[in-house]
Amino acid sequence: MMKIHTALFVILMLVSAMKMDNIQQNQQTISEELRQAPVKHQLSYIDQDDRHLVIPEISEEKHQSKVKMLSTSTEQKPSKKQGKAETTKEKKGYSQGEVDLLSRLVHAEAKGESFAGKKAVASVVLNRVEHGSFPDSVKGVIYERNAFQPVSNGSIHDKPDEESVKAVKQVVKDQDRTTKAIYFYNPKTATDDWIRSRKILERIGRHVFAV
């Protein structure tokens, strides 16, 4: 009986040894196959060492060019609001009705003024017509709210004298502007502080002409 047990033990040991040999052989085969297989993995920048690290260079010239494109130029175009205040419309012809209306305004505003003073008042109206901040017609400028006192007191309807008509025709037809001003006032009677703050271009008779 003892001999049988001993024989079985020996057989089991032999079988175990054979299995271990097979396992080791399989592992060696798999390792060999892995070594011979082609490498499909592409290394990333993180996997590579410094010798293979390639970082795209940034061109200093290109970088500066982009910055210039994004920077704000000191020669900016004016905004719409600024453009309206600063641009000047193209000069145009005026109808007989506009000449008559302007003559009545000049007569009412510059009564007693010199011929140059009357031309200056007419010039202010036409300067406004051609300026971006005002209506683009003689009627629109003259009847703009609170623009001229003769409109509010009714003297705009008075018949103009001959000199006023002549002054308006000369300014309209010959483009003979006495001033580039867009405002005028009598400093002795003006009560508006804002109008007094405007830049004065010239003084003609009792009127001050400004922009």
C-alpha cells in the first residue's frame, strides 16, 4: 500500500513539472512574437525624449504682423456721430423760393447791418445747409426749432429790402461766402452761455460769427 502511494506522488510531481515546462515555453514564444511584431504605436511629444522633440517655431515677423492688424490705429476714421458733425455736404444750387426765403431771413436778422454783414448771415445759413449737423435745405435750416428768432416772432414774413436780396444772390450764385461760420449772435443781447462758448471766427458789425 505504501508503495502505491509513493508511485502516485511521483506521477503527480512529474505531471506538474511537465505543465510548468509548457507554461514557460508558451511565455517564451509569446515574448518572442511580441519582439518580432512591427511597432504600430506612434510616440507623442510627451513620449519622445528631447532629441526627437520638435516644436513649431513662431516667426517673429508674422507675430508682429498679426499684432499690427489687431492694434488700433491713431488715424481712426471718425465714428458715425463724429462724421455727422465734421463732414461737409457737396455744394448745390438753390431754387428761387429758397432765395426768397433766405432774403427775408437776412432782412430780419441783419437789418441795419452793412452789405458784408448781410452776406455773412446768408453765408451762415448756406454753411449749415452744406454741413452734416444741420438739415440739408434752406427751409429746413431756417425753420429748425429755436434756430432763428425771426421765425418765432413772425418777422420772417416781412418783405426783404433790396440790399438783402442782392447779398443773398451774390452768396448763392457766386458762392461768395463772407464767413465759414455756422453760428452768429449779437453779444450784447445773447443770453445763451453755450453760444458764447463757440470759437469766434470774425466780428462784423453787431454780430459775432463762430463755429
